[in-house]
Amino acid sequence: MIEFKNLHKRFGKLTVLDGLDLSIKEGGIFAILGPNGSGKTTLIKCLLGMVIPQKGAITYNNKSVLRKWDYRNDLNYLPQIANFPPNLTVIELIQMVKNLRPKESNEQVLIDLFGLNDSLQKKLGTLSGGTKQKVNIVLTFMFDSHLIILDEPTNGLDPIALIHLKELIQKEKAKGKTILITTHIMSFVNEVADEIVFILDGNIYFKGSIEDLKKQTKNDNLEHAIANLISKQYA
Amino acid sequence: MLKILKYSFYDLMRSRWSYVYFIFYLLLGFVLLFLNNDVSKAVITLMNIIIVLTPLIGTIFGVMYYYNSKEFTELLLAQPINRSKIFMGQYLGISLSLTLSLVLGLGIPFMAYGLFKSAAIFDFSLLLVVGSFLNFIFVALSYNIALSTENKIKGFGYAILMWLFFAVIYDGIFLISLVMFDEYPLDKFSLIATMFNPIDLSRILILLKLDISALLGYTGAIFRKFFGTNIGMLLSMSILVMWVILPVIRMNLKLRKKDF
């Protein structure tokens, strides 16, 4: 479904992606992991067309995505930091995003689920970080798209919202969607991910299921297995 | 693009600063007209204020809006919309809301004064047109600076420097070079030098219209001598248009390669 070929990206002198190859097939939850600054977000942003790679190709459903924009109608993206225009109200923002995408949306179900009904008329500037993240999640999940990309989705969420988010992710997976998640919270990965993509120094260092990873590193605990992967590289 | 424009515009129209800006012009208009009683003097005073203030406010609003809405712009970039449409929408949203503050803020006191019947209506509308141009020009310039500068503080600094350069430093250099080279024919030089500064250009545009250009300085006199009032007006207007178009083109070129 998604194909990255020989992807290179440099920011000035800093090489972030160094000839990365990755293919992701349709359906399932993929956790993109790696230490800070390993290129997770850059990889995702390349796919979204926000970062333009120096070299390489990215295809989505066998069509190149570089310098295109219409393919984004078939993907939902949850950005890492939720920061919205402070003078718009929540409902206006939702209407605006709906307005920008010619697609069916089911925002009311999600608003009920996350208990946002009381906040709809509030200005976005007055909301707390967690509530903003909930709005962010509503905006991401209200459209029916084949690909969902979540960048640190658990940021600032309370336990109840976190449970709802996990349910939501499982529900989307059951519909056969492809979900990419980046996170640093290993228990979350352990719970939801089908496959792990581990990025280190701008390249894929490991790709496979959680079981494979545990077997390869001879470690029963995912957190330690990942730590093992990182330290092996540094050793 | 229109949708983005609409929301940027609403967002700004609801911010406190748009009101402060609007009320400032409203007060200024009332005070100058009703305490002065001489319309042409009021227009000149207004000109002096508008020519310095609109570029400053345009510059500050431009950089501020860009950096403040950065994360939101990233959300928009992930939507199925063309990049340049997002930024053009934002750019027009800021410029239009500032222009609205200016036009309404000064227009209301002038209407209350009953200027629709007087001959000064042309001078006054020219003032508003030039002010609007300056808004569009300086928001475009500051957006260019913000797009090219990742660091917020640096971007802000460069933008203020840019304004300072056009509003103060440029004139200083210009005057010094006139004094230094006063043994040479400087007509063409001063004419061309004026075109490279939108603030100077706007000033001359208004002075030409007010028919006092010969009294009010060297460049004004040259403009009048060379072009006569109508052609001079047309030329300066088209150069102002270029001052909007060129930064907008540069913005679009920059956007093609920019990473977010």
C-alpha cells in the first residue's frame, strides 16, 4: 500500500533519512519506533508531503505522492502538537475541517465519546492541553479513510480518553484500515501494535512482529527488547 | 483557498488586536477632523501616520500570525489542499482584515464629517488605497521573512529591521547620497531610488495628488516634472502593484521547497 524507496533527507548538515526502504501492506497497526531524532516524524512527514525528500520515491497505492495533494483525501493524520487558532470555537474548527474535505464525517459520535459536548462553543485558546488533544483526535477519526497516521496520540490524555482511543484504534483496524503510530510508550505499543518498524540513524533497523523482536533480542519484555536494540547499535 | 481565507479572516477579526487597531484609527480620524477643521491638513497628517504605521502593523501581524499558526498550518498541510493555496489564503486573510480595520476606522469619522460631498473625497480615498497597498506589501514581505526563518525571534528581528530599513534608514541613505553627489545630475537616480521603496513611493503618490509636491521636496518635484500628475500616478500605482506581486511570487517559489 505504501512504498518508500531509497529515501534521503538532509536538514543542512544533519542527515535524517539515509536511503531508507520500507513497504507497508494494507491492513493492521504498525508502530514506528526509534530513539529521539531517529527520523520517525520526518518519515511520516515525507509521506504527508510536508517534508520534501532530496532523493527517493514514495508511492501510495502505486501512485507517486511527491508534489501531489489529492491523495491526502484518503488519509487521516494526527499531528504531534495540537495547537489551533485561538479565536475559533471547537465546533467552528470541526466545521472548517469538514468544509475542506469533500467527505462523509461522523464527528458527533466522537464528540459524545470524548465528552466534548460542553466544550463545543468554547474558544480553542481557552482549552487545556488534554482537551485540545481530544479535539485533535476527533478531527483525525471523523473521516473514513484507508490510512490513519498517529504521531504521539497519547500525549496529555486522561486514562478514560486513552481507553477510548485504544478502542477507536481497534475498531478502525477491524474495518481493515492501515494505521501507523509513533510513540515512546511501550505498553501502548505492546497492547495495540501488530508490527514494529524500528528506525535507527535514518534506516530501518528492524521490521517484524513483537514476537519476532522478543525472539531476536532474547528478551521477554518489550521495553527491554527495544532498549536492547538501541544499545546494540551504540555498543 | 477561499475557505482558508475566510477562516483566517474570521480568526483575526475576532482577535483583540484587530479592534485595538480599528479603534486607534477611529480615534485618530475623529480627532484630526473635528479638532483641526482643515481637511487638507488632516489628510497630510494622516498620510504621515499611515505611511509609517501601516507597514509596521502589517509587518508585525504578518510574522506574528505565521509563527502563531504554525502548528495549525501543519494540520492544514495534512489535508487534501494545495500548499500554496493554504498560504495565499492566510496571506489574503491577514491583509484583508488589516485593510478593513484601516478603511472602516478612518472611513467612519470621514463619513460623519460629511466628506462625501466635499472635493477632498479623492485625496482621502487615495490615502486609503495607498494604506491598503502598504498592508498587502508589508504582510507579503514579512511572510517571506517568516517563511525563510525557522527561528521565531530571529524572524521577528529581521521583520522589524526590514520595516526600519524602509521607513527610516533608506531615506537616510538616500539623503546622504544626494548631498554627497550633488555635483552630478541626480534626477534619474532619485527617481529610481524612490521606486525601490514602497513607503517613499506611497508618500510621493499622495503628494502628487495633493498638488503640493513642488513645495514638499526634491523627489516629488522630479516626479512631477517628469511625468505630469496623471502618468506619475499611474506609474507609481503599477510599481506598488509590482511590490505586491513580486513578494507573492517569491513566497510561492519558497513554498515549493520548504519543509514543515
